[in-house]
Amino acid sequence: MTARGATRAALAAMFAVAGALHFALTDAFAAIVPALVPAPRAVVLVTGALELAFAAAVLVPSMRRGAGVLLALYCVAVLPANVTMALDPALGLGLPPAVLWARVALQLPLIALIVWATRKP
């Protein structure tokens, strides 16, 4: 397996777990949805479904490139929720503040990794 292939597999696993957690911990995820976003529970369920779909799509060659672009944009869109959680560690699912801030700091490298792993060779 190539480095890109291994990265895609890791991304698929990560987003599959994250997507499933949206359904298992819906209320906890709804608590970090920024206040200006309506219907936080519905948003959490939709974003969970999106993460599951992205997890599958990055593994399908004919869908990979488009999925990568959409997944990168999705990561930009959910950044405010990650910042909200870091600013209020009580919302952080029991994670230490340093982990919450690391998650924010790693968002840009994650986006770059998604773009690299899903682009045409």
C-alpha cells in the first residue's frame, strides 16, 4: 500500500469513528454547536452522516477527489465547533484543555493531509 493509500485508510477510519460518535453522543456534540447555528441536534446528526459518507467516499477511486475537496471544506466549516469546545473545556467530553487546543491547531494540517491523500497522483 502506498503512503497515500495508507493515509486514506487512516482518514476513513478516523471519520467513520467520528461520524458514529455523533450518533452515540448526540447531546454532547450538540452542546458544542455554536449558538448562532439553529437546530443543533439535527446539525449533529447530519454532520455525523456526512462524516460516515466521507469516510466511505475517500476509499472509492471515482469519488476520492471530490470527496477530498468536500471533506476539506467540511473541516473548515466545523472549526468553530472545535474552538467552542476548546474555549469551554466543560463541553470537551472530558478531554484536557491541551488536547482540545491541539485539536484546533491540527485542523489545518489535517485539511492539508486530506487534500494530499485524495488528489490525483
